[in-house]
Amino acid sequence: MQTLFRLRRFLDAPPARKAAGCELCDAEVPEAHSHVVDIEHRRLLCACRPCYLLFTRSGAGGGKYRSVPERVMKLEDGSSGARWEALDIPVGVAFLLRQSDTGRMIAFYPSPAGAMESLLPLDTWEEIAAADPLLTTLEPDIEALLVCRGELGIEAWIVPVDACYELVGRIRHQWTGFAGARDARGHIDAFLAGLRERIGA
Amino acid sequence: VPESPDVDAAVQQIENLLEELGKTDPGSRRRAEELIHLLMELYGAGLARALEMLGPEAAQQLAGDKLLASLLLLHGLHPVDARTRVTEALQRLERKLEGYRLQLEEISEEVARVRVSGKDRAPAPGLAGLIERAITDCAPDITAIEIEGIPQPAPALVQITSGAAR
């Protein structure tokens, strides 16, 4: 057979996208799986259980990867909301995340183009963090502070970073024209309801 | 005429690179394969469009070039049907072998059946291999080739009958 025909398999075989594999070892992963953050490239990788467990400790894998934890916590006192107003959040949702390589706090907003990133003025963050010691336990790169305006006023949650991307994805998917922000509300409310269920509230 | 690319070397290099990727990062290998798939589809569609616009006569002419013929075969665009291609390939082989007759008995999408006849003496060594090669070079879809009329080689093991005596 001509050597060239060996390329035929690329034409025949449909891209193996659907059979999602662990992005670290290529093992098969179930629909519901955990994620590992590639810190250097700021990328979320789908991970099988063994790979996930490899990177649960800080500093494992030379600090290149960190497993996304499962902690979900609602910060009480957010009801007044006044301190979050300082963040001036479009569409009522923002994720605040510390990046370990730069040490900076970054705010992400969902947008039709995915997550928009903006640098959070450090003094604004210090002010916010000073009000709640729980905020100092936020794990860099893998946990985020979710601030959002839901049905019950402004709420603040500590959430795994993959949950943030999930919400960004849902909002982005539905975003259409000027009604986008309005439709996003339904997603945000549903997402918050999901978080409440997770903590059994 | 621009110099022909070294097709064998290019294909080998593609496979080497994929293997390298697979060792360090299986996810990247999958994406690279998808990339190749998309690019090949794109150029294949371009080739198909070009043939359509040029018409059947020009297509025949293009198929006369070795490199283009291979690419057209790869993309399933060769203007000559498989039966004709295989028959012609067998005729070329016949002329080289002198004295054998190679008859294409049957050809389907995946199977080709060839009957060998002719000289009484034992068939040329490696005849089956030559026939297979001739067919797969011009019909990559054929996965099974049945050859009739070549005597089976003598069994390698001779049975030892018990109590054999001189």
C-alpha cells in the first residue's frame, strides 16, 4: 500500500472529541468528573479520579497543577451588600480569584465572549477581605469568591473555580442581544439554587 | 514543474510527531489528529470542487500524474472506477511477468478476487505479494485480496509416520 494512504484514517475516523478523556493521562472520565487547574496556562483540565488525587496537595506536581477542591460556603452578612457595591459588577456577577504566579486579585465577569478579566484594585480587595476572615482562606488559582446579585439581594460565596466557569458557560450560551443580561438572570438564580442545594441550605 | 514532495517522508514524519505528542500529552495528540482531519477535509473539498469545475477530461489528465493520482485516491475522487484501475494494474503486472494470466474475477468495495492461470511451472516466487501490492497501490479501499490458482506451498512439517522403515 502506498504510504500516503496511511493518512486515510484521518479522513475516515471522526474526530475523537466525544469520548472525553482525562486531559492528563487520557483515561476515560465519566460525565461528572473533577477538574485540575493548569496554573501556568490558566486552563481547566478534565481529570480522572487518580490524576485528580495526585494534585490535591499544594505544591504537588511542582506547583504546575492544582486539583479544584469541592468547598462551597456562603458568606453570611452579605445581605447588606454595601461592601460589594464597591465592585460595580456588570450583569450582577463577578468572580474574584487570586492568581498565585502574580499574586494579584483578578475579577472575572461573564460576557457573551466568555469570562472577561479585569484587575481588581488591591486596596478595594483589602477592604473587602478585612471584613471577613474567611476570605483569607481562599485558595489561590482554584477557589473563587463569587459575588452576585440574586433574587435575595447580593450574595457572596466561596466556590470551586470550575463552578465559576460552568456559570460563565451557561450565561454565554444563552446570551443574545440586549436581552442577554435579562436572560442571564435566570441562569444566575438557577446556579445559586444549585449552590444552596450543595450546602443543604 | 515543481519538484515532487517526498510523500513517504512526509507521512512518516506526521506519524512520528503524533507518536511523540502521544507520549507526553495524549490530549494534545487527539487535538492534533482532529487538526489533521479538519485540514484534510478542507483540502479534499477544494480538490473535489476543482475537479468538478475542470470537467471529466481534465480530471483524467490529472489522474495521469502519480502524485495527483495518489491524492485523488486518498480523497476518493479518482475519476476512474476501482474495477478499471485494478484491471489495468493487473495487466501491467502481467506484461512484466510474461506468461501468467491475471484475471480479476470479482471486485466489491472491500474485496478483490484474482485468478492466476498460465504456465504449468510453479508460479514466480512472491507472485501473491506482487498482486497484492499492485491492487492496494491503486485501490486503497480494498482490504481483502483473494488469489486463486496459486498452488499452496508444500507443508513445512512432514508428518512422521510411526513404524516407518527403509
